[in-house]
Amino acid sequence: MFTKTRAFLSDERGQDLVEYSLLCVIIGCVVVAYLTGVGTSLQGILSKISSSLDTVDQTLQ
């Protein structure tokens, strides 16, 4: 019984898979956080462009 437990605890197969999975999750969280910030900035920029185009359109009419 102790031999099987010791063998199980010292077995490192699959460790790389867990490490790469955690790395992918961390990278995914960083990307989502970055894109959320970029989305908010992009929305503000597009809103300014839209209001500018409305002003030009009203001026030309």
C-alpha cells in the first residue's frame, strides 16, 4: 500500500500538461482584460467620430 502511494506521489507524468493549461488560462485572462480596456477606448473614439460626422452633415445641409 505504501509503495503504491509513494509511486503515485513521485509520478510526474502529466505535470507539463497542467502547467501549460494554467499558462493558457493566465494568458487568456490577460487578453480578456486588455480587450475590455481597448473596447471601452474604441467605443469613445467611434462616438467622437460619429458626432463629428453628424455635425458635418448638418452643416452641409
